[in-house]
Amino acid sequence: MKLYLADTPATEQLGRAMSATRPASAVVYLHGDLGAGKSTLARAMLRALGVTGAIRSPTYTLVERYPLVDGGEALHLDLYRIADAGELEFLGLAGTEAALWLVEWPERGGAGLPKADLHVDLALESTGRGARLVAQTGVGEAWLEDLGRIPELRAILAAS
């Protein structure tokens, strides 16, 4: 699925739509250069899932944990600052059963991360952002199908 997100509110709209159609358990890898909108998308998803209070960027903490209203937990990771995938061991993630993993800079985590259901590639384009969502599992494929049924996203898809 390819989208053109004209501005920050459009990126947030995608995040809300992804939250509304989120499977019970999912891993999302967020790709893109600095400033491409990874944290904006993650923050919008978490807010739409009922996270209240501050939603901090994990740029320096590497991982932030958020309780979800359905009783599950969401993890937001930013691996930009790790030098080696072995450093994941120190984050205490082994055996974690989170309902949602949002992982920025996943290529730095290597095999230490769970397999992605969905890859989201964000890139600055013109005055907005391009977004490409690619399913990696059956869960991801079903998620993309559900996203394609959201009326607000259909309008963005038609314009892309």
C-alpha cells in the first residue's frame, strides 16, 4: 500500500487508522530517515489506542512501555543509538509478550527483534511524506486489507 501524506495531520490520520484496525498482536518496523515521521506515526497510534499522558520519544531511553486500555502493553523502540544488536539484551525485552511493537531503526536490532508483521517506510516527498506499507506475514496482509476499507484512507489512496 502506498500513500502520500500531505502533512502531519495526514500522518496522524494514518496512525489512527492503523490503531483502529490493529490485530490483537502485531510487530511494526518503522523505516525512514531522521524527520521522516516515524515518531509522529507511532505517537498517533499510541494516542488512538488510549495512551494518556506524555508519549515520550525513546530516542535516549531506547524503549518506552505503555499500558493499553485493553490490558495489553505497547512497546515503542528507537534503536538509532545502539551500535550492535547484542545491546538489545540490556533492554530486558527477552520473552516480552507485548500486544504491539513499534520499532524505529529495526535494522540495528537484527535477529534480536521479533519478526515484523508490517514494514512502514516513510520518506520526505515534496511538501509531505510518502508512506509504503508492506505486509510480511498473514497478520500483516489482513491488517492492510482492513486498512484499505477505511473511508478516510481510501481518499488518500486515490490521491496517491
